[in-house]
Amino acid sequence: MTVSTFDVYGWNGPGPVVATHFASGLALLSPTHAYAVVIAPGVLWVAAALLRHACVRPLGSWILLVVGLAGLAGAKATFVPMFAAAAACVLVVRSLTLRRLDRTAAGLLAVTLLVGAGAWLLLYRGTTAGMDVDLAGTARLYGPRLGFGRGEDWNRSSLLSSTLTFAVAWGLAGAGMLGFLRRPAWRDPAVPLVGGFVLAGLVATFVLNQYAGSQVYFARAAFPFAVVGTAWGLTLLVGSPLRRMAVAFGSGLGLAWVVNQLSGTRPAGAVGWESTWPWLAVIAGAVLVALILSRTGPRLGLTGAAALAVVVTLGAGSLAVPTALTHPRAGSACPDGPVRTVCGVRQIPDGGELAARFVRDHSRPGDVVATNAHCAPAYDASCDTRAFWLSAYSERRVLLEGWSYTPSANALAALGGPGIFDRPFRDPALQYANDVVFTHPARSRLEILRNQYGVRWLVLDRKVAPAPAALGRLVQQRFTAGSVVVYELVL
């Protein structure tokens, strides 16, 4: 938690300015990201064991590695490319240090690339989900937090300042990895594996851009490994007496507090210096404090001074720990589960979970469900098509639910224009065939759903549209909970 909150700005009151999105790598607000974070440490451990030749049964370990990588590919698309970059880093470092080809490192890279390519072709159908190369994308997305405008009048200085600010704030989570620079450390292949993974995540975040900002999940994926790397690296650096380490940590807290007080007003129309001086001051102060402490009492070498500088920086980040604990949010997201009662916005209609579970318990795995609920249940003029609760809780295929994140929706959103998640569906004829049975049901229309699309169940949200009496006469009503009614399509 300490290394996740490097946020020395004072103008946002109790809310962090730059650390929030990266720290959400710890809060795990994204379910798919959470799945991958659980799997990734095991994959890292198996890869490190293979590289260290510490496996009793290497063949079984290779099989376990492939299974783990496949699970990662299915959970979150960001992790396997980062593992491939980490494997490439290991191969380069090992080849240079051993002066020969490390076959295990080469095999790790080959396996990772094969799994990644297979997932890209089979799971993601060769699409990029709207991701493309844009060196300014992340800076423009989060720059307004630093006082920059929305990007219309940005110049090179603005882009550079914003990029450096976020890169430093997020990269300092791995400050302790300075210990990896010690020569003996490079003999352990796990060092370039962890370091390569973290570096790949940070680089990808600032090289790629996705219309909804999904490139930040590369940095979020790097975060847990940056924490591991910092802890490990500090064990290689620490050689200072405990008292000096405590003084360094306290100095960091004090330094961050001073900068926090001096930066209490958000800059308007900042062009660079207004947003960069706070973190530059903290880093410069960390170096100065470390040099002074390293010469107090028995003198420390460069390694000891570096350790003290890292501890000062971690102390500066610790000033925001209470905020991170009491405000565990990423942007405007509310971490209150699927219902989000804290925010006053629901992701699931009243009775939706019970209705979906009824469908799951009374249907066959191959049954298809149709619904009139295509939007998050705000029931206003807007339509956020990130509505996937029915397929999630029923564990059944849905003919047409929400369509955000689909290849066609990604392609439309990438073209720009107002709105991201409220674009129209790509196939109006299919949407009409789906929706008309919930507003003007007729036997012929229901037969089209059943015979042409394989629909066996209908789930209707009465807050979207009242349930027509004719529908109850044509098909059997099986379940009602809250505003949701379930029908079995038996004609």
C-alpha cells in the first residue's frame, strides 16, 4: 500500500491526483483484472523455477506453465504480452551474461509467444479492441488531473510533463528494484523476469492508447510485481542501521507534507513546471537526505545511500496511505459490488440476480436467452451498453444483451465522436427481431427467435417496458423477482 500512493499534490483535498488509477491494481475493481492477478504470481513462480533449473519434474512444470499462460490469456489480454516481453528480457540478459544461448529462456519466450498468438487468434479473433500506438494517449487522458486542458491546445512541453509525471508517480512503486542493478543480482534469471515484466507494463501504458483508457491496465498489471520487486530489491540494498532507515522514512513523510502544503492550488492551464516541480522536489529531497544520512556516523557506500533514498521516497508515498485506505476508488468508479448502492447507480435491476439464477438452474447449458435489458439500469434517456449481468449470472448465452467491447463497437468508438458506450448496435434487424417480442409479441415473431436463433428463455425488465399481457398468453411465465420476469419459450 505504501508504494501505491506516491501522490504529493495538495490541490485535490482527500482525493489522490495521480496515484489512484495505478493503485487500483491493488483494489482490483475490475473482475477480469482480478482473475489475472490471482493467476499471474503462480505463472511467474513456475517460470522462475524453470529458469533456475529448480524443477524436480521439468515436463510437468512446462505443462503447468502453458496452462497458467492460457488462463491469463482468457482472464485479461494485458498479461501474456507482458510475460513475453519479460521472457525476451531474460533471454537477452542471460545471453549476455552467459555468452551463450539460454535454451530455457528461449523456450519460455517461444511458449509465451505461441500462447499469446493462439489467444489473439482464437479468443480475440485477431482484433485489437481499439488499441493502437499513440505516445500521447495516456498523457491526454489523465493530464486534466494535473491542471492541463483536454488536449486541444497542448504543446510538446505539456505532453512531456504529463507523461513524465505519471511515469514517475507510477514507476516509483518499483523504486526498490534499484537493488537489481548490483552485479551479483543479474545472475538470478528471476531478476530480469520481474524487471522486464514491470518495465513492459509501464512502457506499454505510455506507448499504446485505447479509446476508453484500457491501456492503463498494463500499468495495473505491473503494480503487484513492482511491489514484489521493491521488496526484493531493498533486501539487496539495505545495509544501513535501522535508526537511519527510520529517520529516512520519517524525512520522506515530512518532505511530502511540506510539498503538499505548498501545492494547495490546482494550476490552471499548466504548461509543465507547475505540475512537475512537486515530484521533482520530493525526489531531489530524497537524494539530499540520503546523502546526508549516509555520511552521518559510519559512512555508507553508494549502495547504502541508494537504499536510504528509496526509503525516503517510500516515506513520502506513505503520507497518502490513510487516503488510499479510506478512499479506495479508481476515478469515479464505486467499489461497492455489482449493485453499487453507495453511488446510487445499479448495475443489475431489482430481482435480476435471482431471475438469472433461476434461468441457470432450469435450463440446459446450450440454451439461448433473449432480453429487453441492453443498458445499465439507470432508466433514463442515456444507455450505457455495458450490461452483462444476465449472461454472467445465468451462465448462458444471450442473443443480444449489452454490446460494448465487441469488435464492431470497438471499431465505431475508435473512430471518435461523442459517446463511447452508447453507440447503436451494428445489426438493427437483429435488434428489432429481439426487442419486438417484448413490446408487440406475436406467435410468428416468437417462432423466429426460437427457430432461427435458438432462443429458449425470455427475460424481461418491466422498468424498461411493461410486460404485455399477450406475452403471458403466448408463452409460459416461470418466475418473477423485483422488476424482472422470466418466460420459457415453449410454443
